[in-house]
Amino acid sequence: MLEKGQKTGFSRDDGAGRLPGAPRGRATPDRPRLTAAAGAHYILASTQRMQRHHCFEAGSVVCDLRSTDKFDALRELIHRAPIFARRSVPADIEAAVVAREHQQCTGFGHGIAVAHGRVNGLAQVLIALGISRGGISYDSPDGEPVRLLAVIASPPNLSLDYLQALSTLVRCLREPEDRDALIHGATAREVEERIRTAFLAELDRFEEPLRRGSAG
């Protein structure tokens, strides 16, 4: 289980008191500061959009990654996951993700890594999950090899959707038993169904207080 207070590569707040993705700067007559209710509605609209358009549809999982080097594994996942070939040019995703990985390692520890990149031309956030039963050398903080490697590709203009996808995915992978169930899934379809169910459940948990705040 992720330790309390451990950094996971994202934060709840993208600035001092500012909602992730909300406009920067001081409130003005033409750009008023978000109230709590308006902020809740703003985030709720994003999570509902993400639910409709992306939740580990068919072609999102590669069960048998063979590469043991992290950059080779990233390239393998990007080029083998059908979800990327259907919605974008895998070479564009590879370039963005590899460049971002060179800037900062995206290994979280506990056998998890979530690499990401911003890709022009995408209409929505896309996620692929790769399973490595042998482990990938990833320079993670705890030194453990990565067995669950995710790649998130997002349009430059959907920062909030990306942050929500990232935080939701990390919550899905908190518990050791959940990670083990994914690693030992027999088929890509089985893993897709399991991670999709968990992803939607986490979005529902996140949305419930937002619905109350939006109505308030």
C-alpha cells in the first residue's frame, strides 16, 4: 500500500488554492474566481466527459511485455496497444512520452510506473496498461522493478482530464491485492474488465461529493 504522505507524481492542487486546470491569475470582472460550487461543477463535468470517452476500452492492455529496459518497455507498450494505433500515431505518442521520461522518472514505487506525454491531435485522454511479469528496470524510488506500466497520452488542452485520469489510476493501484490480480490476469480482456471496473468505481467515489458541492 502506498505510504501516507508519499509523493505520487501529482498533487490535489495545481497552485495556491487553485483548482487544477482552472484559469491562473487574480479574479477580474470578466474572469471571476471560482466558487466552491462552481469549482465542483467544473471538475464534475470533466470526470463525466472522461467516463463517456475513455475507460479502458478494448485494446488498452498488453499482458506480456517482454522488454526489461524502461525505454524499450515504453516503446513496446505504445506500439503494441491497439488503443493508441486506433486514435493517434504511435510514433507521436512515443516521442512525447520518451521525452517526458527523460526529464523525470515516472516510477512511483511498489512496482508501478505511470508515464505520460502531451500529444497534439488527440481528441481525448488515452490510457494503456502493460503487464510485465518479469519486471522492468525503472529507477523507481524504492528500487523495485516495475510490473504495472501505464502510459497516459493527453491533448495539450485537457490538463484537468489528464490529472483526473492519473489520480484515478493511482487510486486503483493502491492495494497490493489489486495489483496482484492485474499482474496475474489470464488475458488482456480479463485485465481490461477488471481495471475498467475499478477505474469507474473510483470516478464514482470522486464524483459523489462533487455532486453535493455542485448542488450546494
